[in-house]
Amino acid sequence: MTTLTIDIDHFKTISETHGHIAGDYAVKHVADITRRAIRTTGKVARFDGGEF
């Protein structure tokens, strides 16, 4: 098993400057890229740091 933690640099700034829709898009985009990079049996999950 492997665990990978990904931090989106300046995510709070993106969300505050461009709105929550842009922030949601950024999270979904990173999730899509991550899903394509792992095995089909792998899992992608989000852990909310609650900082934004």
C-alpha cells in the first residue's frame, strides 16, 4: 500500500481570488489527473484540511 499526500500550492488564494467554483474546479482537476496516474484498482480520496 502506498499513501500519497498532494498539496495544491496557493489553493486558498485561488479560491478567494477566483471564487469557490474555481477552487472546486482545481480540486476536481487534480483528482482527475491523479486517477489517471494510478492503477484501476487504486483509490483516490480527499482529506479536508479545512484551511479555506
